[in-house]
Amino acid sequence: MLDDLHALVEFAQAGSIAGAADRLFRTPSAITRQLQRLEAALGAELLDRSVKPPRLNSLGSKVLEQARDLLQRTEALKSLASRDAEPHGLLRIGLAHPLAEGTLVEPIRALTETYPKVRLLLLSERTPELFNRLLAGELDVAVVPLPEGKTAPPPLLTNIIATDRVEIVQSAAGNVDGDWKSLGRARWVLNPPGCFLRAGLIDRMGLAGLTPMIAAEIHNMHLQLAFVQSGYGVGLLPARFIAGNNSLDTVEVLRPPSFDLHMSVAIVRVGQLGALERAVELLEHGIRHLFKAADTTKPVTRSRRRVPANRRKARPRK
């Protein structure tokens, strides 16, 4: 029917069947058959054939108005689904809590500056909630941390774009040594249960026969950092977050033996996004650049110099 509606629009524009045939590179008889087929489908006559050449009757004019609107909407729909079209429309992005921090403003701003017809909706949630929203069609993409070597559960599609190191940190004025025995006596500020970074730490401490003494469970990195800086406890934070918040002078990095914890950063989606595809690619590029510039696969924050045991000052027991 869309093709027949197109013939009706061209007939109205040209003013005759022959003119419509020229515009559509068809024969007049083909245009006539299309108009007759459209009338049959709608169960009503659209042309006044009592005059020569025929012209639209009153109902035909009303159908013409709807036909133009429908064809415009159809073209917009094709454009939305076409990867070659300029990115436009609403792009719904989910950010997992460990990645929802200030430096992401730069790649997001670059996206909207490059593609001004794209509107953004940003939502920060826990990773499992973001997965549920993707599957429910409430989000287009999600930026999430994942354990190294892991992907999102199917049917979600995972594109790993960066890797970040995770550091154990205490206040710069703290007095916890960087060995597992000392860390086993320390108070910890960690994410609530369900965090794979917390689970990785607990597993590693378990190998040493230790369990972290958790003093606070906080699902916000900025607040965790503030608690660590105040001396409330020892924390576990991504290296790029520490460096990006100019925290190197307010925290001390502790690196106990055999502790090497990393996380992957991934863009997760359900499927292709048509015209928004290039916008997502630009977002991926911007986030990848942030992590590459920070080079957080290596230790990037300062740690305490090791002082020989016979030269250390005795610390009072708490």
C-alpha cells in the first residue's frame, strides 16, 4: 500500500496520471492500476472521473493528507534504522555506579557536540539492574565493569573497551602496613555484597586465612573515598578514579603480596542501534581514550616506601 500511496501523492503533485507516470518512471497504465488498487483497499473512490483529466475528490484530498504524513513517517523510520544516516534521536545510556564519575562528562559532551541531533538520557544503577533495563528495552547501551575474562549474560552483547587496576588504599596519615596480616586487622570500607571486586578481595584474604573487618558498606565511590581520606578505614577503589580525583596526596596505596586485581570496562547492549550506532562508537572511543591516557594497567599511584624492619619506629598498639 505504501507504493500505491506514493503514486497518489505524485498524482496530486503532477495534476495528471501521465505526469505522475513521468515522475515515477512508470507507464500511465501502471499508475492507473495503482490508484485503482488503493481505492479497492480503502473501499472508496478517491478520484472524480467525471472530469478530464481526473482529479481528487473530497475524500481523496483527505486521504492525500494522511498519505503524505505516513510516507514522511516511513522515511523517518528508515532513517532511524539506517547506520548510514546522521545519528539522531534519543540515546539512553546506563552507567554502573563504579563508572558514574565526573571524567565521563568529556566523552559524553564530545558525543553531543559531534552529533547535535542526538539527545541523551543518562541513568546510574547497579550493574544487574542495568542488564534488566537493557533486556526490558528501557536502555540502549550500558557502560559497566566486569570481572576480567567475563562477559554479560546472553542475549546481551559485550564489547570490552578498557581495563582498570583496582587498588587498596588508606588515608595518607594511616598506619596500616601493606601486608595481609595488618590488613586483616584493619577496618574496611567496601561496596555492599554482590560486588565482584569485594568478592575478589575476600577470596584473596581467605587464602591467607583472613576475613576483612567491614566497618562501612557504601555504594558510592566518592563517599568511599571520603571515608578513606578521613581515616575511617581501608578501601578498595579503581586506580583511574583515584588518579582522576587528584587523591594521590590524600591516600596511600597498599600492595600486599600476590594482590593483582583488575576489572574490565565494557559497553553492553541488546543489538544494533541503526542511526545511533556511530554515536555509540564515538562514546566507546572517548571512554577508551580516558583509560588509555591514565594507563591504569600499571600501578599509577604512590605507595609507601619499604623501610627495613630494624629502622621502623615502633607504633603504639591500638
